[in-house]
Amino acid sequence: MAADGSVVHAFLSKDEKWRMQLEPDEINLVLKQAVLLKEDQYFYAHPGVNPFAIGRALVNNLTKGRKTSGASTITMQVARLLYPKDRTYVNKLVEVFRALQLEGRYSKDEILQLYLNLVPYGGNIEGVKAASVLYFQQSPRALSLAQAVALTVIPNKPSSLRIGVQNDRIVAFRNKWLKEYAQLNAFPGEAIQDALQEPLEAFRVQAPKLAPHFAYRMLKKYPGKAIIKTTLKPAVQEKVQQLAFNYLQRLKALNIHNAAVLVLNNQTQTVEAYLGSADFLDDMHAGQVDGIRALRSPGSTLKPFLYATAFDKGLITPKTIITDVPIDYAGYRPENYFGTYHGSVTIERALATSLNIPAVKILDQMGVEAFVQKLQQAEFSEMKRRGTHMGLSLILGGCGATLEELTSLYAAFAQGGKLASVQWLQEDTVKQQKQIVSAAAAYMVNQILTQLQRPDLPHNAQNSAHLPKIAWKTGTSYGRKDAWSIGYNKNYTIGVWVGNFSGEGVPELNGTDTATPLLFSLFNTIDYNSSESWYQAPAEVAYRSVCPQSGLPVNTFCQDLILDTFIPGTSSINKCAHLKKVTVSEDGKFAYCTSCQPNIGYKQAWYPNLAPELLSFYAEQNLPFKKLPPHNPVCNRVFQEFAPVITSPTANMEFLLEREEQQKLMLHCNTINEVKKVYWYVNDKFLQAAGASDRVFFEPTQAGKFKISCTDDQGRNTNTYITVRFL
């Protein structure tokens, strides 16, 4: 049952009957009056058996030699329907006994409700509600007088008065009783006349099957319940189904055949629409699969949760600068979606544009185990199953998640960081909540995901007059097998997945252009012209001036300050260090350390304090930057803490090479700014001198362990070890 009391989906009973339990508030007063007058006028007066009716029937039957009138009360009919037996005098006495038992145990209203639930309507239809839904496609409470009387007369002859087959006969019986009611002044005369003129255009239809995936899930989740009162809203469900089905027709030409949608009400955390697949009857493309519960690669959809967690740990703030350059983690070399790199970006830009490298770096700083524990707290099933045995690829979709889990997670951002259990039933009024990220972190994420200057805005969407006011994030799994788009505002959180249940990838499939247009259409339909009010900063959020070069609190050398949000007592208070003061010769040709600084003939100057990987990136891309002059060549002091960082080959790795192919291994390192030249050694034998950012190649001639050494022009050295095997 839906939130408005209508039937969402009906299932046959174990004995193959259509029975739909009638609730007390669904009993139409017109129907009640018609039934009582026809079947048992003294229902509320007798104890279950009407002795006057029995006496009258007995006299008539004996004097006329045949049955001319019945004596069964509604209670006795309930007894016969509950315990059907052959019609004999002995069984009649049993029926009377059962009726008295029923009256002793149940109230009159409960007995009448039992009668209306059990009365036959021909074929395998039993009960007023099943008849009303299957014949008139509406709830019993909405029956007109003509419809109510029609349903009152059919049980007398259910096999010969079949709606859709013998409507003329039903109308004749109906009108006969309407005239009887008129003589009794049971209903207003005008209502009787309207009912007599009302045509009976009813016919049997199939049982409602509005949300089949949802219905089967509820049936399994709550076994034994005759009626399951859910929070589903038929109007919303029908809109979602129609939009998704029509949208998918356009995608089929691209070999994309499945879609799933989940709509949560953020105020109540109830499910208002549940679309497991856009076409349940599409057997060719596994339409019966429930895409809301299917475990799929989440792509980039976990990034907002990662950044929110990092905000809470004080690792970053929205304006913090992070490097976006090629990086190697023990052989794992993540790449950005478009294969490009930006050098340095703010955290908010990294999230808004869904860059991969910054996300992997943040996960590495936080620790995979710590983030997995947060996902376990957020009720991600695969995280609970697999534990912490995951790698850095987790944040780029290297795990499994369901649309339900992701939609619930984003609903937490809409609720100030509080994750609430999904409410399935109307009776589930107590919301269980837990704070998975702070209100401050949730607010920061909300502000970032609302930005429109981002690559995951669908083409031409910015020119649309009806762009919904939402925060949203897209995701595309590896191999383009899954396209995600999840959005929220104060009213709703909507999760959309598009792809193929078969797991087949499609080149055109991506979250931006495949899933987000449907998300926008859903918001514009379900929550059109919603309030323009947006989330206000919670009390835990504060503002501070930061340096645009680092995103950190300003130092004396910082200029052109910008405003940033932060969490007092949590966010880092380290000051900006994007510049460093260096002692150089007066002509600027050499730099001095404290050991070789002369007494005169020097000056101090500010130079960029760039990370080694950023220096290598600038050099490779031929991007200009202010370089430190080389260190004083006559100085003999060595600073081991600034030794080269060998990025290739990866330390402690085993390499399998084809001997016949004469394959080579690449040597590369990152160095600090002032290093100009490095010297490469293999097993302590000099190989080659090269520029600090140059790539050097060597060909192993035999299998075994190799020691790779790199020494910079200041004498600082780094060693790494690898193993080579030949196939």
C-alpha cells in the first residue's frame, strides 16, 4: 500500500485468490448502508443470529415446500465463508454456533469488516477491496452509490453476475435494489436518480503493479504481513517511471539499456519512489534485476565523503592548495579522467572538477584503513564484508557500492552530516540517526557541489532556464560500465544509475551526459520551483583569510588574500610557506647555506618553495617558474633530507621482461628546486649523468636483484632495490 492508501502492488494468495485486506477507514458509508439494508437490517441489534428471520424462513419453507427466503445474518455468512460446508440442517446449526462464537469474540464493526473482506465476486476475486481495485481501479472509499450497490448485489450470484461479461444483468439487479432503497428513503432521492442513470462501464483489469522491484523487496522484507503500508507516493513513482522509461528509449541507440532511480524525502527519510529498472518487463536486458541493490563500481561518487572526512580531520580546507601532477604509489599510477594535469589546484576545485590525483593523495594522507572505517560507519555493505583490505584505488571506484547506499550517504550531506536509516513503512516514525561527518564538513561539501563551473555539467545545461538548485556529483566507473549522478536539496535526495546490468561498457557512457540529464529532469518534475533558500553555515564554521598560493593562514610575505571556511580547533593552523628566504650571491648566481655563507657579498631573496614532484612537472611541461640558483660549488656540506626521490622504477618491485624484446627500464627522480643534474648508478656502477627531470633508460642483461642509485649535484644520494626476471 502506498502513502495515500492506494494499492501499489498486489500478490495472489497461497490458494491463488485475489484478496486485498480492507482497512476500517476504507469502508465507504454508502457501501456499508447498502450492504446492511440488503443483507442484514438488524445486524447491530441481534447477537449473531436473528430468531425472527429464522422463524419466518422456517414457516415459509414448510408451508410452501421450498426455500423462499433466507435467514442468514452477516455474522452467519462470515462463519460460512470462514468454514465452508455443504448446506444441510446439521451444518446450519454448526453455522449458528460459529456465529455466536464470532459475536462473543469480535465487535460488530470487526465482523462487518470480515464479511467485506471475504465476500466472493466471481472467479478468484474475494473481498470488496479486491473487487473495487480490479473492477473500478480505485479504493473502496471512493465508490459511488451506483458502484457500491453493484458490488452489493454481485455476491448473491457471483458466477452469473460477472463484471465486464454480464454488465447489463448487473445493472438490472443494481437498479432493482436502488428502487428498494428509494422506498426505504435510505439515500437522498437525487442520489438515487443519479445512480439509476449511471452506466456500468467496468471490466476486470490486471492487479496493480506500480513498483514491482519495490513490492518484491517489501514482500521479502516483511513476510507474513497481509498488507504492507509503505511510504511510496504513487504520483512521484509514476513520474519517475515515465521519465526514466522515455529517457532510456533515447539511450538504446547507444547500446545503453538499463537505469535505476531512488528518491528519498530529506525531511522524513522516507522512500517516495523506487525504480529498480526502467523496464521491468525487458527480459532481453534483465529488467527484473533490482539496480538499486546491485553492487556496482561507484566511480568518483565517494569523493565528497572523502573530502568531508578530511575536513573533519583537519587535513584540508576548501581553499587548501594540492598538487595535481603524475604520481606513483608503489606501482599504482592514477590518472585524471581526461588525462590532463593542472599542477596546483584548490581542494574545492579538485572536488568540483572531480580530479583523481588529488583525491588519491588525500586518501593516502588519511590512510585507507581510516576511510574504510568511515564507510563502514556509513553502512556500506562491501566495506563491512571486505574489511580494511583495500588500496588507494578505492576512491576511484575500486570497490563496490549500491545506489541505495550512495543515495543515503548524500542524504546525510543534506541533513547536516547525519546519516538516517531509510524509512520504508508508514509505521516507522522513529528515525535512527548518527553523525558521520560534522555539520561544518557537510556544509563545505554542499557549497562545493552546488558550483556550476564544472565539467560534469551536461552540455548546454547552463543555458537552460530550468536548471535545478541542487548539489550533485557524478561518477563513471572504469571501463564506462556505470554512470552515476546523485543530487540533493533541502527536500529530496535523488540517486540515478544508468548502464547495462550485463556489465557491458559503452564508450558514450558517463555520469555527466548519461545520468545527470535524467537527474535534472527528475528534480524539475518532482520538486519544480522549490524554495530558493539554501543551506546556512552552521555555528561550527568560521572564516579566515588565507594565502591563495597555499590556502593556508597568511604569513608576512603573502599578498592578495582570499577568504576560506574552516573548523576552529580542527583545521590546521600552520602558516603559509609557499616562499622561502634564500641567501644568494649579490649577482644571484649561487646560493649559500649556513656553512658556506660569506661575511660579505651576499643578499637574501624570496624563492618559490615548490614540492619536488611539482618541479618535475613544470620542467616536463616546459612551464616557466622561478628557479633557485645552484648551491655554492665550493661548499662540501651535504643535506641528506633533500636527497632525490626515485619515482621510477618502483622500489621493491619485481619486473618481468622479454629477453628477445630487449626491454629497458626507465629511471626518473624528483629533486628540489636548486638541483640541476643527477647521476645514475646500477649496482654501484656509473650509468649516466642527466638533467634533474630527465628520463634515463637502461637494459638489464641478466636476471636478479638490482641496486639503483641516484646522486644529485650536491652529493645527496638515494638507493632503491628491484628484482628482474626474464620470461
